[in-house]
Amino acid sequence: MSRIFYALAALAWVLLLFPYPATLFIAGCFACFSYPAYARLVMRWPDLRAVVVYVVSLIGMIIVPVSLLIVLVTPQARAGYNMLQRLKTAHFQLPQTWLDSLDKLGESLSFIPGLDSWLRDLGNNIEQTLGEGVRTLVSGGFGFLGGTMTVLWTLFLFVTFSALGVAYAAHFRTMALALTRLPDDMLNRFIQAIRAALRGVIMGIVLVPLAQGILCGIGFHVAGVAQPAFWGLLATCVAPIPVIGTAIVWVPLCIALWFSGSIAAAVGLAIWGAVAVAGVDNVLRPLFLQRGINAPLFVLVLAILCGLSTFGPVGLVVGPVLVAFSLQAIREANNLLAPSLPPPSPPPPPSPSPGAGAGA
């Protein structure tokens, strides 16, 4: 009977929070990850003060980076935003100066048969590919930002759900044990696996993109790109995308520098992006992710891509967490089956060599 009541209670909360699945999932993951810190607060203040300190700390973790971001990026954000709006109004076509440069290049190489038509097709393909990429980036960014009230409401729900998750963790644990009938130590192993996965996600999908965005901003500033902080922010936002990541931002800027006559700056920025920025992604991200989730890198990249395709930005967390959960479930199933499996048969004795008996 207790399982029925727990199931009804869970169903009631699911129906109530059904419109906010992404916020609830991220808040639940953060509560699982931060519960050890909350437990230390409870040991120091075994009353409501622990929850207050947790909520204040969580709000500070949100406000301080956002404030620094506003101070650093706001002076350049308006110009960068207006530039993206102009690109959107122009249907993301290549600038006329770029097209003129391609035409001049085609004229200078017109003595090669068929090269002028190939360059014309190349220009059209570049324009179409770049237009689609920028359109996706801008439209997704506009949709992700949303309205101010929506952002504030989402942040309020995130803080509230996270605080409730750590404050009532013992009740949720009791409910999970009653509904699933899992042994206590098995549930602990699932929690530890998810917590390790979240640690790898935070290091590999949050801190590494932040480092890449800073490196991109430095490169943009040295190369003379206008609004380097704004473009560095965009690079940070797209850095978690596997394989391409920050190249969505710095490759078009290299092309723009090239066509504007800054060939040395374009080459230097391309080298900086391919070596320094991509090097951080190729070395640190796999290290952090594989340390948190014991799975091949290909599987983790596939999980991130599938998560992005299915769940949107929150899929960056959903994909690796689901992989970690499934791998732990396989380990537990193997442990349960191990006692029932027959022991491996001993290897057959080596056959005597033909000359062994005669020699004896």
C-alpha cells in the first residue's frame, strides 16, 4: 500500500511540474551534485539556516558571473547584436566586398579552363553554408534568450527546485527505495555514478567552453576584430557542440579578415583557433568527460549530439547522464548474474609431445 501512495504522490508532482521538464531536470542534477556541500552546511547549522545559506550561495553563483558578463560584454553587445540583426535582415548573404573579392580572384585565374565556374559555384556554396550556420546560431540564440520575465521565472524555479531537492533528499531517497525496491547500497552506487557524470559534465561542458571563449576573445582582440568580447561570448555559447564548436564563430571571422585585406591577422587567428582553442577542446574535454563517465569518447560525443538533437541545449547534460545511468545499470545486472553463472571450465591439460614418452 505504501508503494501506491508514493506513486500517487510522484504522479501528482509530475502533473504539477509537467510544463517545466528541462528546468526540473537541471535542478535535480544540480541538487544531486551539490548535496555533499549541503550536508556539510547541515552539520554546521542543523536548522533552516543551512537552506538559507545554500539558497544565497546558489543565487550568488548565478548573479556574480552574470554581473561580470554584463560589465565586460554590455559595451560591445549592442554593436554585435545590431550586426547580427543586419545579417538576419539581409538573409545572411555574404557581404558584397567578399563577393567582389571572389570575382576578382576568378578574373585573375580565368586563364585556367573551368576555374571561373568552379569559383562561382564555390562562392555560392560558401554563402549557402555560412548562411545556414549563422541563421541557426542567431535564431537559436534569440529563442534561447527569450524574454526577461521568462528568464527570471526560469531562474526562480531552478533555485527553488534545487533547494527543495537538497532539503528533502532523505524523503526522495525513501520514496525511491520504496518504489524500486532496490538495495540501499545499489541505490548509492547509482547516485555516485550520476554524481561523477555530472562532475565530468560541469568540467568538460561548462568550464572548458568558458576557457575556449576567453581564448577566442583574446585572439579576436589581437587580430583586430571589432567587439571581441561579444564574439568571445558567442564562442563560449557554441563551444559545447562537439566536433565544430568554436569554429562556427572564428572561421567566418578569419574569412572576413582575409577578404578585408588583413591576411596576416586572418592566418594568425586561424592558427590560434586551430591550435590553442581547439587544443583545449581536444585535450581537456575528453579528459574530464571520460574521468566522470567510463565510456569511449565516441560514445560520449554521440550521446551529446543525440541529446542536443532530442532535448535541445539541456541535452548537453541529459545525454552524458543517461549514458552514465545505463552503464551503471549494466554493471549492476552483471553483478546480479555473476553468482548464477557457471564457473569457467579449467583449460585442458597440455598434450604430451610425441618424443616425451620415448625419452622417458
